[in-house]
Amino acid sequence: MSGDEEIELDSLRELLGLAERRKEVPTPFAQAVAATLGEALVGLRENGMIEVEDDKVDALTTEVVDAALESHSLKKLPLRIVKTLIHSENVEEVYGTDEEISAALRPFLDRI
């Protein structure tokens, strides 16, 4: 959801006299996943496996973390992250193969 849509929803809630939306606080697990996957993306960029503009790193990190937290299987998590990277509009180019990226992610995912 874009920021404009959120502002519109907040305005509508105010007009209708509804309570404010609760701000979701990330759990310690979600925070650990975010930190770890953020490091993984930095590593993928440094190793030349993905090309991401500096101003899109935060959005990509959020996208990958959301995909990881929605995953129902740790076994399939590397593939889910790879597919997220391939299909993300925040990634300019993917140079690594699925297997190379999965292998590069493994040490990070083992920490989660």
C-alpha cells in the first residue's frame, strides 16, 4: 500500500470517528530476520550477484523480509527470496544463478 493510500485511509477513519489503526511493532524474531536479510542483501550486492540502486535498498530489504516472514517453509525460503529478487522492481539486474544466490544466502539463513 502506498503512503497516499494510507493517508486517505487515516482521513476516512477520522471522518467516520473510528479508532486509529494500531501500529504493528515488529517482534524480536522479525527484527532479527530483517537485520540478517539486510546483511545478506549487502553481501549479494558486494559480490555482484544483484544490482540495486542505493535509494532502493531499503524498499528491497522490506520486500525480501516481508516475503521471508510470509514463507511457510524454511526449506523453501532461499527459493522464495531468489524469486522475490528476480521479480522485484527494486532490483536493476540479477547476475547470479538461482543456485549461486541460494548458496550465498545459506550462511545468513542458518543464523535465523
